[in-house]
Amino acid sequence: MVALALLLAVGGFLLPFLLDWKPMFYDDIAFVYYPQALFLARSFQSGSPAWWDPYTNAGGCLFYTRFYSFAGYPLLRPFLQFADLAREKAALFWILKFPIALHYWLAALWAYFLGVCGLRLNRPGGIALAAAYLLSPMMVYYVTFPPCIFVYNLLPALLLWVLLFARFGRTIHLAAG
């Protein structure tokens, strides 16, 4: 029930973005993220891994060694592998919009569990913490650069596992974090 409520909240927050009411195709999305994601999707679908970035430093930059690269991020790989690149709107949705919405939802879930399990808040308190995290300036600003969202959705999870390790002392909590 809470997961559905958070999914609806994230959907409402990102609705203008998901339905093209307010275009978010500017800044780092237009010039860094989307061209790299499209190139990686083409590479993965053709069966050859993309070792080099042909668009950065005249091809002298490794995809897998750059700080802002998302090429090795395993949760994004299925979206790049199976996106329909023949249709522009479908490709934009599956390699840009859906992963962003999914990671915002994961951020909301982790923030909720941090509040309920880690900080021992009640359910409304956990939802309030999730909403505060989703609407924080950090999360709102970095919707224009998805690799940061891929990292920032895990911050509440890491804090949760550290708190659980401090409380119970189980190595599984430390290993998960």
C-alpha cells in the first residue's frame, strides 16, 4: 500500500516530464546523458560492448573509467538492451524517462524504510521523510543529470543499513550497506 502511494507521488511529481508537458531535454540530459545512452544502447543491441566514447575527447575516453559514466551500471543495462531504437519517442522513454522515474521511486522507498525501520518513525512519518527526500533541492536539481540520481537513490539505503548495523551488530547489515 505504501509502495503504491509512493509510486503515485513520484508519478505526480514527474508527470509533466513523463508526458512531455514540460520538456526536460536540456542541459546534461541533451548533451551528455542521452547521446551516451543512445550510443550504449546501439552498442549493446549490436552485440559489441562500447569500450570507447567516440563523442568525448575525439574518442580518447573510456566509458567504464569515467566518473560520470553509467555504462557499468547493472540496473540500466536491460533498458539499454531492449529499448526500441527505431521509434524515437519509445527510445527516449525507455532509456531516459522510465529509468529516472524508477530511481525516484526507489529513492522514495528507501527513504520510507529509513524512516520506519532505521529511525523508528510511524508510517506517516516515513511517508513524510520520503516526500521530503524526493522534493529536496538535491533530488529536484539532479533530475537533469540521471547518473547522479542513480547514486542518490541509494543514499537512504546506505544510511539505513549503517543504522541497522549500529543497532543490531549483524554483519549482514554491514555487508548490505
